[in-house]
Amino acid sequence: MKINKRFWKDKRVLITGFEGFLGSNLTKALLETDAKIVGLDINTVRKNTIFSRADYGRVASYKGSVVNYRLMREILRKHSINVIFHLAAEAIVSRSQKDPLKAFDSNIAGTWRLLEAARGREDMNAIVVASSDKAYGSHEKLPYRESAPLIADHPYDVSKSCADLIANTYYHTYGLPVAVTRCGNIYGPGDFNFTRLMPDAMRCIFQNRTLKIRSDGKFVRDYVYVDDIVSGYIRIAELLKARGLMGQAYNLSDENPLTVMQVLREINGLSGNSLKYRIMNSARYEIKKQYLSSRKAREELQWKPVYTIREGLRKTIDWYLSYFKNKA
């Protein structure tokens, strides 16, 4: 991953959700620069195994929620923040269906409160807001491009659509330097949400359990290795003002859509056929085919994924097997 260290020197960076899957990998990457990192997480317990003790010592960490407007203002003022990566969210689709109010509070209210706290700060260089391919809703025309309308139907998807629109209005109305990212299914080291396919598959391999597939195995998605997504986020922040990218949305995808069964075959090929699975076909309110075009990011950001699905899965399997062995 190529990082413009000159850009990041002495930048004061807030990463919301910094102990989460993507947040921890992004924080780890930026700790290799001379940026000053401030981390906010609702569950700051200092147990994320992506970080070393030394890493934690270099992050000014806060435990709290982005819904807390007073806390957001305090952090931005105290640390003179000039780059924000807004990753904090309710990220699990099934939990959002069971508790939509929590998803709306975190994903919608949390976004406008953070952006409102940043409004009027003249030292703000870049705000990158994490959205999702789910923000598009269901379209017949594939792959999704950034110009597609946001027509989501269900709680998680709608919460991301709303956050997108809120970010857009804070640029167009108040001039905040905001850009939005829409990614497919991110996978890699440090994902402890075991309701997701990849970490659950890794756990089942180690524990010799049968993986339960909620869908019919034919759902189609993008699968993108976390380091490639991190490089996209960093690239957007570096170029946001220099290239006038404010108010833009970017799909980040490897443009290689796969079914669940294709992913499982790749995992089994790399793990010596050690993964057992069962098709449950119990998924509800999930889009069957959804994948992205990243042409805009490739052309405007000169960004492209480095890892193939096989290379990314190899690194992922190795990391999780080491993690579970150390826990045993």
C-alpha cells in the first residue's frame, strides 16, 4: 500500500469505530505515518488483536458514541481534527432488522451529529463517510454505478442511504469536504463479527464445525480484501481537496462478483477441504444479486485492488488459524 507520508505528517485524524474491523486496519496503516490518531469507539476495551500494546499507546482513544453530539464537538475542538474517517455504525444486517431504531440512531443520527460538529471548522481537510453497496437497494441493472438512485427498502440498507444523503447535503449546503465510499463485502484479518460469512467460515474450520449458510448459496456479491479498501480510503482523503472531489461517492470493488458457493470452493481449495457447510436457505429481505463498478475510483483516484480473491483468502485463513490457535 502506497501512502503519501508527506500529506499525513502532523495531520490530526479522527477515526470513528477505530476498534472495529475496518477501523482497526485503517488505524494500523495510518500509524505507519506521522499522523496524530484519535480513535472513538463505543466498545473501547483494548482487546483488538490487530493492535499491539504500543499501537494503543499511540492512539488518543475515547469510549463513546457518535450520537453524542457534545462529545463529538469536544474531540474535534480539543484535538483540532482536520481529517475524519467516519466508520462507526451498526454494521450487521440481521441486528438492524431486529432493532431498527438502534440502526437508525447510530447510522443516521450519528452521521449528522458528527458532520454538524464539524460544520464551520476551517481546519477541516477531508471527511470520508463509510457507506455500503446496500445503500443502492435492489436494481435490475448491474453492476451498480455511483449514478444509480438510492432506493433501499429495509432497515440497514435505508440507514446507509440516509447517511449518504446527509453527507451529500453537508457538502452542497455547508461546503464540508465530504466524500462517501460504497463497498462490497470486505473480508480479512480482524473481523470478529461471526455472523458474517468469512470469519464464521474461519472459525468453523478451526473448530471442525459445520458452517450454516443462511442463503441458498447463489447470492452474488463483491468480496474485497481489507487492505485494498484501506488504501482506497486513504487515497480519497489525500486527494479530496487537491482534486476537488468533495461531494463525490466512490464504489470500491474488485469487479469480480462471486456466489457464496464459489467463495466456499475457494476456501476449501486453500484449506484442504476442511470446511463443512449446510445450506439453510433462511435469509429474508436480502438482495440476491448485488455488485459494483469501481471504474470511477480507478479513473479519478488511480485506485485498484491488489489482492485477488485467492490471495486475500490465503492471508485471511493464515491469520485466523494463528488467532484461534493462540486463543486455544
